[in-house]
Amino acid sequence: ILKAIRILRNRNEELKKRAEVAENKNALLMHTPKSYTISEIAKELGYKSAIEFNRILNRDKILFKRNNTWIPYADYSEQGYFEIKQTILEDETVVYNLRVTQKGREFLLSNYSDKNKLF
């Protein structure tokens, strides 16, 4: 019985250590500033394409298109839901891409999870 108790204690300690390591990794991932494309969010919500989802966001006055780039209206830009990333291509062309922050992802998922739901 004493041997069984020692084995159980050792396993319990090992499981606690594994849980602590997993918790630390999860905490690190949660604080990593990941951003998403509209395509990723649209797919997550079940829309056919980013084009369809962008049109809905435009209809709801969240995004508008300027020079082939979707830009958030000021009210949503100031909320920290989106960021614009600038990329310089090899031919020195500058391209701007809209990215959705984690906060923006949560906002979009909570407001557009039902495709028929109007904002």
C-alpha cells in the first residue's frame, strides 16, 4: 500500500508539472499579438468568401474601400479592432493589407456568428 501511495504521489507531481508547463505555454500564446486576415475571419464564420464578408462590413459601415484597400471607419479604427500592414514588394510597390486584431476578431465573431444577423 505504501508503494502504491508513493507511485500515485509521483504521478500526481508529474501531472502538476505538466499542467504548469502547459499553462505557461498557453499564457504566452494568449499574449502573442496575432492578427488575422478578413479571409480567415470570414472562413471561421462560414461565409463563402472574404468578398462577401467585406460587403457586409461595408453595408454596416465598419469598412470602406479606398484605392483597393479596405479601411475601417474611424469609429472602428479607434477601437483597436483593425490594423493596416504595409508591405514593400520586390519591385518597390507598396501594398497595404488590412489585418484584424484579436480584439477585432472577438468583436466580429460575436456580432456576425449568425449570417442572417444584422449588425
